[in-house]
Amino acid sequence: MQNPNPLQLFDIEQIQRLLEAHFTLTGILSAILDTEGNIIVAVGWQDICSRFHRTDPASRACCHESDTFINSHLHECKEGFLEYKCKNGLWDVALPIIIGGKHLATFFTGQFFYEDDTVDREWFHRKAEQHGFDVTEYLAALDRVPVFSRAQIKAAVAYYQSLVTLIADAGMTNLQLAQDMQERSRMEESLRESEATLRTITSAARDAIIMIDNRGKISFWNPAAEQMLGWQAPEALGTDLHLLLAPDSYHTEYHRGMDLFSSTGRGEAVGKTIELRARRKDTTEFPIELSLSAVQLGGHWHAVGIIRDISRRKANEEKLSLTSFMVDNISDGIEWISPEGRFLDVNEACCRSLGYSRDEMLALSVSDIDPTLTGTDWSRIWERIKRERERRIESLHKTRDGRLIPMDINYNFFRYGETEYLCAICRDISERKEAEQALQASEDRYRIFTAISSDYVFKCTRQGNEPYRIQWMAGPVKAITGYAEDEIFTMGCWKNIVHPDDAQRITTHLTQFSAGQKSTVQYRIVTKSGEVRWIRESSFCEAGKSPGELVLYGTSKDVTEQEILRDQLLKNQKLESLGVLAGGIAHDFNNILTGVMGNISFARMFLDTAHRASRPLEAAEKASKRAAELAQQLLTFAKGGAPLKKSIMVRPLVEECLSLVLRGTNVLGVMEFPEDLQAIEADEGQLGQVFNNILINAVQAMPGGGTITIRAENRSLDSGNSLGLPDGRYVQISFSDEGCGIKDEDLAKVFDPYYTTKTGGTGLGLTSAHSIISRHGGSVDVQTRIGEGTTFSFYLPSSEPGFADDLRDHIGRDATAGTGDNILVLDDEEMIRDLATEMLEHLGYRVTTCSRGEEAVALYRAACETGNPYSAVILDLTIPGSMGGKETAQSILMTDPHARLIVSSGYANDPVMADFRKYGFQAMLVKPYSSAEIARVLAY
């Protein structure tokens, strides 16, 4: 009996479906032909072949020629397959199916184009015309021929090789089965049943069942594998198992093991169940348990693996391990106790706290470690806890060395199966007990502290976004706020007494508080009486007991007096800084004005009074003097200083102040001065500042306009006068306005520093005025009537009647007061040295100048040695980087005690200028100075 063709024993429909599934996934057509060229299975046959090439005799001959060539050259194929481009212009790839050593069929993939092989459409066009095909339809069929890369075809061939191998192996098996025809029916039935059973088992299995061939390619993939790993069977079949499922860390070990398995069917994992990690389609990794078996099919080793997802088991094991770890490492002792009071188990913390080993503890009962319990007590406790299910008590535990430890014990009743037991969680509360005792002592100290402290303490709480609400307060709350504690509790929210200007800032500050934060903040409150007071609050925030709750603890101190002192200090510091700045301005500005005013006065000496330039120069000189006085006023206001007195007439000074202050106002100034009014000894700049301050206040007191009357008269005061001044001659100068007057409560404070009733005022104007008049040896008196006006009267010592310190009448423009004497001038400004030289030479002096104190000393000594000493030396008080006038004067006086020294400076408030004789000078010359002034000083 002739053996049948083994291919006839296969399920052609199953193979057909398998190839169709592969075609759906890849677009690669395939077919199995016998050696005669008959089609056994075909999928995706191209229209260009089925409708055209194989219908025309001439082109069909090319197809047969292609088949013949492939069949005759399959033995020459490399890598197990043969690729061939037929004479119809299409590529085919073929794999031989060899069963029992015989070539029984051929597996084809085709027809297609390689993407790197350019399609010559003109050639196909000519071919269509040559064979009489419909050119349009033929070219349309040509466009439907798929195009693949060589890598795609190679990957598909790899899959087909696995399939061909399976077919060959199965074919060999079928061939062997066919040799025994008598067993055929039984074997076929058995095979069908086995296959059905296998399909049923693998489909119903909860574990993934996967089979790979000797090259590691997947040949079986059950539904559980799809669900577990994410790849559908068509995606997985024919794919390298390791590349699909294994994490990168397994690659080296896998390749080494696969080589051994392919040749021997053995491996470290074969026949074992091991734990590994696998990778799903979404790239996530998870733990698996793999049971691996080897099976030999067709002379090749195949592997069957059963994969179980053990993620849940691992999580449970980890959770159980963590639970066990926590139980043994928790700081509280845990005891499992039987109904008889014996220990069933204990954790490590329990053993550590009592000093027993675990075995020793398991040999004890509750009454052995709790001296307060007896056997009957335990029975009663057991029944009560069993009934209540839970109970918490405080008791004592006795350690192995006999110490007693206070314990907080939380008993819980459990039933596990038929077993009843208590689980006791025991916490050592020794520290808590000590803390409670310390807290009691602290509360005692707190009560004493709050009774005697000047600060009050408080606690506030806040839930979510609600405002803080006061819980309790203690200390001098009422003394500071004016409110009793129950009144503040009634108000509820502390911000109700915060000053409106600070409320938003404090609210924002409090809402930004977080647990663990400390803060010190200062703000104002409005007391019950309406008084504004400053509070410095130090607070600490912590989390409350309920979710979202914050607790704020703090102390509040009344720092109103400190704030007042701090403001005064800041003002003083600002004034001090302004004084330093003003001194520098006065010096530099006066040096400049010396050049301006000196040259103007010098120029006037060369002009007749009738000259047209005489009056403008006189006005310019007067303006320069006024500029110098303004600089001096700034210095006096900011820093004070001894007045540089000279004999002046009051009327011109008052007229100048009136012109300055009343310009642009609706106030009229009236002066009532007698003709015989005496001159006074005063600092013109400082006194002008006093008059300006008084006039400004008077204008502000009459916003609707009015009249300011200034009166002056000569006064003689006897000893014991009501003003407290020495007896002598004085000039009284009174400033009367028609303003609103001064209230009695304000009148007593008008000369206090920083006291003012004007918005934005500094409170320094009248203080400065009082200080200046006092330094002049005078006094101030105030008379006021509400709604009628105020009069400020100043009493200043007078000079001889009618005497004025203006030497222009005594020094004409051609005056030459000098007698040819030598004059030495020390000044760091070249402009001033040049001006002094011209003035003094015009006055008839010989002049020598220098810019450094050391040079001035050397020049003076040299003049003395030659017998031609200087008749006078004018010394600038401040010389940057060198000896100044004071030091230079001391050195010159050591050489010549009778030297005639004159100090000059723009720092008019310097102590040397105020008391120049104390430092060895005979006269002083204030910058800026004119020709008349330098002539007057040298004429003394």
C-alpha cells in the first residue's frame, strides 16, 4: 500500500486561517505549492498574477519557469530560503518543506517589490500592451502589489521558517503514523481528542501557557497570556520570546542558556519552577513564577512555559513581612494573652522593656508581671473585655530586675477560629508621668509668672480658612487693652481691637502661619478708651488635634513707650546725619561763595557809587551773603552750635524775613520799630531762622488771611525780673498774629521736642527757636487768646544804641588800610588764595599764600629767622590731608607766642570759631567774606 502524501494529513483550513491572520497583520501574501506547482494553500494572491500573468499563455510560461527555477535551486538557498525575481518583474521568496528527507512542497511569499528596487512602470506598460492586457487595469493591479523592506521580508521569513519547521516536524510525525494504517483511525481520534482537550485546557487556564521553538520564537500563546502580558496571539507568534517579555537585565544570561537548550534541551531553569520578572506590552514589569519544561518535536527541542502572575502574592508577602517587621520593631509592647492569662506570644519591644527573653515571657502569665492582679482579678477583667471588646487601663509592669514601670494598656478581644485571646498594646508612660509632674510644677510657676508679669499670654485656634479665635488669656490683659478677658472672649476675634491701619497686615500675617513656625510682630491696638498702643507679639504655631486645625500660642507686651523713644531716637539720628551733611555743604558752599562775594566786593572798590554796575554788584553781594546765611541756617537747624555773635540791626533782618515768608500769601506784615532802637549782639543767621519759624507758624494760624504785627522796643531789666534774665539792656521783639490761638493743654508743650498739633509737622520749629534764643542769653515769652491770636516776645541783649556792623561807610572803594606789612594766608582752595592775595595787595599788604599747614609753619619760622616776621596769619580751619588751622596755630605759637593769628572757615558752628581766643586766635573770619570784612578784621 502506497503511503499518502503527508501534506494531506494536515488541517489545510487551519493552516489557511493561520496564514490569513499573518497576512492581515503584515500584508505579506503566502502560499504552499507541491512539487508539481499545484496550490495547496494560498493567501493574498495578487491580482496582477491571478488575473493577468497566469491567464495569458506567454506570461504564464514565465510563471512556470519561475516555479521550475525555484524548485531546482532550493538546495542552493542560503539561510534556509531562496529569493528570486521572476521574468514578470515580481519578487518571490521560497522555503522548502522537507519531510522524511524528501522535498514534498514549497512555501512561497510573493509577489512583492523591494523598496530599494525601483519599479519600472514603463516596462510594465509595454508588457501589458505586449500581452494584450487592459493597460489601465493592469497598472492599477501593479499599484496594489505591496512594497517591503528587506528587513520586513527577513523577519517574515524567520516566522515562516518556524512555521515550516513545525509543518515538517508534524509532517514527519504524520508520515510515521500513516505507516501503520491499522492504527490510523485510533490515532486520529486520539489526536483530535488531545488537541481538543489541549485547546480547552489552555483556553481555560488562568496561567499563561507559552511555547517556543529551538530558536526562541513563540509558537503557542494562550488567551491567559494575552490577558496577562498584553500582546494578542498574532502579535506574539513568531516573535523572539526574550525580546518580547524579558527585562534588559536578563539578556546576557538568556542568550547563554538558549544556546545550551537548543542543542541539549537542558538548562538551569528547565524542569524547575523559578521566580523572575516579566515585561508587559505597556513596558511595566511585574513578578512571575515560571515552570519550564522541554519537549522534542521533529528532532528539535521546544520549551513549554507556564507563567503565573505573582504580583498579588508578592504584595501580600511584603505586607506580611512589613507587618511582622513593624510588630517586632514598634516601640510599644504587644502581648497575645490566653483566657487563662498566659502569654501566647509577645513582640521584641515587650521583651526589651521588661528585660525577659521571648521564651521566658512565654513561660509567664499576666499576674507574674502585673503585681496589681490576682487570678480572680484576671478572670473578671477577661469577661469584661470580652463583653466590651476593648478596654484601656493604666497599671504597673514589673521588670525582670524588680523595677515597676507605669504602663498604659489597651486591651482588645479577638476570636480566630475557635481560639479566643486578648491583644494588649502596652506603652511605657514613665516619661509621661514625669512630664505630668513637671507640667504641674510648670503650671504653678505659670500662675506666679502671669500674676507678676507685665506681659499677657494667650492661646488662639483656627480651623481651615476661619480667623483665629481666642481660647484663653492670662496676665495684665485689662491693664494693657482696657478690656476684661470675658469682653475679649465675647468679641471672639482678636483683630477686632487691632488698629484699622494694621488690621490687614496682621490678618495676612496670621493666615500665612504654618505649623512649626515662630514669629515676632509689632502692631497697634485701640484700647477700650480709644487710646492707641503698640504691642509686640511673639508667637508659635503648631498643628491642632483635628485635621486642618492650627493652634497659636503667644505673649504680648506693651511697647508703646519704647516706640516713642525709638521714634525720637530715629529723628535724632536723622538730624545728626543731616548735621554732618549740612556741615559739608556749608564748608564747600561757603568756599565757593567766598570767591563770588569776595570778587564782587573787590570789584565794587574800583567803581564809583554812581557807576551803573555799582547797584547790581551791591545786590549780587547782598544775595551772596543771603546764600551764605541760608547754608548757616541749615547747619544750625540740623545740628545746633554756638552762635557767632556780632552787632547787628534788627529792622533789616526782620524786613528780609517778612519778604521771604509772606511772599505769595494773603497775610499782611506790619512793623512798628522806634528810630532809636539799639543794635543787638547776635548770630544773624540763627536769629533769622527764629524769626522765619515764628512767621511761618503765624501764617499757618491764619489760613483765611490776616495781619502780623512786629513791634520792637528798648528794655532795661532789673535783677529778679520775671524772665529770669540778668539785669541790663535788652531789645524786645514781639510777633503778634490774629490766628486761632493756642489751647491751654498745648501751650505748656509748645517748646517740647517733637510736639506738634499740625499734620505732617516735626515739632522742632519752636524747640529750635527756644534753643537759639537761650544760647544768645535771651528769653521767650508767649501770650495767647483762643480765637484772637498769639504773641511771641523775644528778649535779646543789646549793643550800644545805633551801632551796626557794616564797615562800608568806613572803608571806601580806594581804601588802603595796609602799611606794607607781610600777611601769610593758608587755604586749600586756590581760588580763595588768589582772591585773598588781590584783596590784601589792594589794601597795601604784601601777601604770601600756601595750601598746607606744614608749609605755613615753615614759612612763618623762616620769616622770623630773617627778621621780617608776618604781621598777621589767616589760617583756614580745615585742610584735607594736612594740618588744619587749629594745629598750625599751635605750632606757630610755639615759635612765636605773640603771633597774630586769624581763623577762617565755612564751618561757622565749629567750636573753634565760636570761642577762637581759647585756641590762640585774635580774630575770626567767616567764609564767605568781603573786602570790607577782611579789612575790618586786619584793622583790629
